[in-house]
Amino acid sequence: MNRSVNLSAVATYAGLMFMSGNVFAEPHPGKVLHDKAQCMSCHTAKPYNPQKTNSYPKLVKAVQFCNDNLNAGMWEEEVEQLADYLNQEYYHFNK
């Protein structure tokens, strides 16, 4: 009986871990940069437009444009991380 209780507890715990998915995962580094740079303060009405920015290289250039014009102070790697985050969340371009 004690063994079946232990197996049941293990199965329950494993199920909860499986269902919780990425509860303990760190957020995408681009998400952190997105929030820190307050991108949504400018991109509120229509946040991100795949018709206007129609490829991943153009997306990276658009992020660099915002970084330069708003003096956000992001390094090239951070611009790439932010573009990658936006691509995953909104654009879905092939790289």
C-alpha cells in the first residue's frame, strides 16, 4: 500500500510539472528589453504591422531605427534579441 501511494504521488507530481510548462522558465531576453524600452508607449494603436515590415532583416532594421532615434542604448546583440522576440510573438518570419 505504501508503495502505491508513493507511485501515485510521483505520477501526480510529474503530471503537474508537465502541465505547468514553463512556469519556472526565464522570459525571452527580448521581452525584457521590450518592456524596459517601453516600446508600447509608441506602438499602442496598431502595435506591430507585418504588412509594413515584411521580412526579418527589415524587422531588425526597424528595431535598430527605434533604438537609434529613442536613444534606448541597446547593443547590437540586444537589438537582435528584441527583433527575435517580436518575430516570435507577432511577425513569424523565416530568418
